Amino acid sequence: MIHQKRVSLMTRLAIYEKHSKVELDQASSYYRSDYISTYLLKNGFRATAAFLIGLLGWGCYNFNSLINNLNDLDFMSMGIKMLVSYVAVLAVYLLITYIVYTIRFYHAGKQQQEYRILLCRLEQEYAKEEKESGRRKGKSVRNRQTRGKSTR
């Protein structure tokens, strides 16, 4: 017999698993600091690569003026400006990454709690059905036993 409540719970559980299985698994398998630091490291490398690509693009765009003023350039101040701008870009990017992944971690924790609650409800529905079917079986066994005794 199909129970509408159980089907509804199973559907909701399947939707949770389909849409946020990876996120739930990652958040549950890491400590908060490990989860966030992993993404900070990954995004730090990405920000560095993006900065270097941007620097290369700037160098290609200003190649003529760089070659013409090669003897007049102050490489020390230019290097310091690049380093300061790199640190600023990296700091802003990592701050945004920290905020985003902290929010994602807590959101995944809440989703995981909701998932566990749904699993408990489904388990209770199965236990309730098992209990009811046990009662029905017990009654039918008693009825058969009493019928058997009365015919003797």
C-alpha cells in the first residue's frame, strides 16, 4: 500500500540529495577552518593567476611606451606599486572568499540538519507502519487460534 506521507518524505530527500549532495558531504567531512582554508588556498592561486594575466595584458598594451622609456623607468618603484596592488587585490579577493564560504558552510550545516530531520521522520513512518502491520498480524493469528479452539 502506498503511503502519501512516506512518498512525500522520500521525494524531498531525493531532491536534497540531487541538488546539494556534494556540498553536504564536503561540509560534513571537514571542520569549518579546514573547509574555509581549502577554498582560500584554491582561490589565492586563482587570484594570483588572474593578477599575472592582467599584468601581462597591461604589459602587452603598454609595450611601446615601455620600450621607448626603458632607460628612464624606475623599476624599484614600479615593482613596489605592482606588489602593493597585488597584495590589495589578493586581500580583497580572499576576504570575499572567506565571507562566501563561511556562509556556505553554515548553510550546508542547516541543510544537513533538515536532511537528518527528514530521515528521522521517514524512519518513524516505517516504524509506525511496521508496528501497525504487526498488530494486524497479531490479531489475525489470535482470530485463527480462537476459531481453531472453538471447532474442537
